[in-house]
Amino acid sequence: MIELKGLTKKFDSFNVLDNIDLTIPKGTAFGLLGSNGAGKSTILRLISGIYRAEGGTVMVDGENVYDNVDVKKRIFFINDETVQFQSYTLKELKNFYKSFYPKFSEELFEKLRSTINLPLDKKLNAFSKGMKRQAIVIIALACQTDYLLLDEAFDGLDPTMRIIVKRMLVDAMIDRQLTTVISSHNLKEINEVCDSVALLHNGKIIFSKDLDSVKGNIHKIQAVFEPISPELPQTYTMEELTGLGVEILHFEKNQSVYYIIAKGDVDEIKKKLAPKKPVVLDIIPLSLEEIFIYEMEVLGYDYNVLAQN
Amino acid sequence: MFDIDLQSRVPIYEQLYKKTIELIIKGVLKENDQLPSVRSLAKELGVNPNTVAKSYQELERNKIIYSVSGRGSFISKISNSSVKDYILEDFDCSVEEAVRIGITKDELKSRIDEVSL
């Protein structure tokens, strides 16, 4: 289990992370979402013990990570910047990591390497960007750590490699309760791979919960209400509907049709809107991408503003 | 068999849940048929095994499938499961809509007689 408590990280006087609490249970695939500069990579670097926090604690399996070799042996971090050791061959790079990770499996490494046909004796500076990525990913999987941190990790991998990685993750999750923490802007990927997500904005956590409850708790509603008379359609304001106890994130009206983004359980929303006599009431779940955009809109990170200026 | 839409707005576990019921209704999955293991289904679809496990748990809770420890999950007898409820709920919705647009009860009743012949 990964536990962050009251975590604060500053660069100069700038709070990149501001008093964050986050718990990631063992065996989950956890997705970190957030705007650019929200602090996603900083969290991963703190969990992997690269950064020292200004305040609060980072505990992995109940121990502090920073400068703790025993804990770090159980964590592998794939940085979003590709491999730094340009003059190493893949073999040398593998041996380098092998010296730190006691559970490293030569067999697994060779199986993966031969599958994607990555040359062992070529220097990494002769590798393409995608191949460097593949190299570090197969080394990471072969290290068989309990925790795998992926910073924008699926970037630069081709579709076949993505499937290989996903299938490897499935095995590792079932066989040894692997915990993965993934930061990504690719919400489709997060949707497939993760079971829990946290949304970050300006160094704070907006929410952290399991993905299905995030998706089940926010809906797009299309509604038409019973008109006062055939000529006179009803006009409700957002406040009137909010007054019924519906938590509305976004409100739009086009003639008699209302487009509403609301939070809450489907049946609850239906019940609350019932007194206004809806003739049409279509409620559909939002995609993760839409959830991201509307949650951000509420926080003032609104794409509409940019369009207007 | 369990082709699901990874781009869909509907949560993956819910899709798997519904897909299983559909396959039972269509007769593709029959009583005592074995479902794929969580591992193989998660790998095939490229999704999180916890998600697959969650939909299996939900199916089992509603007695649509049963599991035998060490052997896997199997389809329950339909009369004991909530597959019936699922179909009837769909039916209710259609009836409500039919009534709303003015189809009479008698029309609906004779329709049932026709279709169920």
C-alpha cells in the first residue's frame, strides 16, 4: 500500500503539491489525471523516493521511501523522459538494473526481448525513441517489483507493445498483486487499465475514488419538461433545478431542450426532477474525457474562456 | 464472445455484466456453461482484472452465475437467476412507452398473444 499524508512539495517558493493525502491500496491500477503542471509527475517521483518532500510523509508498505534501499527495491519508476544511458547497450542497461533489483528474471526479460526483437548489443543511442521506451519497459517488467510507476508510460509504444504490456500487467496483478500507478493524458488508456483514479489540479487532489463510481456518479441529461400550455414552454433556470437538490456542473438550454451535466445517482436525479414533470429525460453516463473537462470547468480551467477571447 | 466497446461511456464492468446476460438470453451461454477465467478475459480484452472480477462478483450476487472454488464460474439455472427480472424490466419500459404514445392495453395484450404463439 502507498500512503501519502499531508504531502507538500515546493520548487523554490512554489507549492507544486499542497498538503496532499492519497492512499493507493495493494493490487490496484491507479490512474493520475490532471491538467499540465498539476503535480502528477511530482507525485510519482516522491513515491519512488527521488524527491524529498518539504512536508508530510510518503509511506510504501508502512515504511518511508526516501533513502530507503529496501523499499526502493520493490518499486520501479518509468520516467517520462527516455533512458539516459545513451552509451550503454541493452545488455549493459539490463545488467545495471539487475544489480539493484533482486527479483530480476533473466528468463522473463529474454522472453519479452525476443518477442519484440530488440537487439541486445546495440548502443541505446542507435535506438529510436519507441525502442528506448520498449527497452526500459521490458526491463521494468522483468524486475518483478511490487510497485510499478509509469509516467506517461504508454506514450511512444506501438499498439502491439501496448497490448503486450497490458497483458503482462494482468498476469502480474493476479499473480503477485502488482500495484501500478499510471499518469497519463490518454484517458482511454486510463479507462481500460485502471480501476481507481485521482484528479489533480494546482497541486491539490480534487477527488480520488474507484473508476466505476466516478463514471456512475456523473451524467449527461437531456430533458424536456411539460409545457405550461401548448404554446408556452416551461423555462426553468439552473437555480430552480439546483433548488430541487440536483448538483449541476453544466447547464445549457436550447429552446425547450435542456442539456445538463449533473452529479449523483441516476435514480436519485430522476426522482428529484420528477416534480417538474419531464416528458423527455435521457440520462447517459459521461466518458472519462468529458468528466475531466467538466470537473475542470468547475475549477475555472475552462476551454470556453479561451474560445471567447 | 465478450466483445465490449472500450470507447463506450458505459463502465466496462457494467458492459460485461450486460453482455453476459445477453448471451444467456440469446442462448449462447447455457446453464452450467463455464465462463472464461478472470485472467484470460482480462488479457483478451486488455482490461484491468479487478474490473472483470467485479462484474463476475456482481453476476454472482444476482445469482446469474455461480462459482466453484478452484474450478471457475458457471451459468446458473435461469429460473433461479435475475435474468428474468432483467428481461421484465426491459418489457416494462417498452410497455410504458407504448402506453405513452397511445397504444391501448388491449392492443398490447393481443400483441403478446401473437408474439408468444
